[in-house]
Amino acid sequence: MKIGDFVHIGANTVVEAATIGNCVEIGKNCIIGKFTIIKDCARVADNTVIPPNTVIPALASFSGAPGQFVDDLPESTQELMEAQAKGYYTRFQAIEQ
């Protein structure tokens, strides 16, 4: 499995994908099937089930069970995802034990 930079994977999500590109957002409670390829700057909505061997193109939004194309994302998606990821890690604080 290869996972790119600035990727956010939500809680309770199962990922069996072959490749996840850069600047990808995968929602919570998703299932990403085996050998799935998710290209750069894509979004998978919450509670989506992506069947095995699916290719999600760049700048695409998928949703549903089974996951299907919903909408094109704007070309500014890469910058937005990078800013969101950097903001998340700026606010992150480790739990002291």
C-alpha cells in the first residue's frame, strides 16, 4: 500500500487500497476495497463503500454504497487540503501519560 502526502483518513475506516494519492480526504466509517486506486486530490464521503478494483480519478468526489462519482472538485483542492492538514497538525497535542 502506498499513501501520499496530506491524506486524511477518518475514524473507523477500513483501507485495503493499493494506492492513495496526495491531498486525499477519506471520510469516517468508509470501506475502501482491495486494489483500489485513489488519484490525487480526491474525496470519499463519510459512510462510503468503494468496491475492489475501483479507480477514483483526480479531483473527483465519491459517495454512497457502492461508491459512485458525485461531483468534480475545484482545482484549488490541493491547496485547501494542504492547509487543512497543516492546521490539524498545528493544533495537535499529544496526550500525556
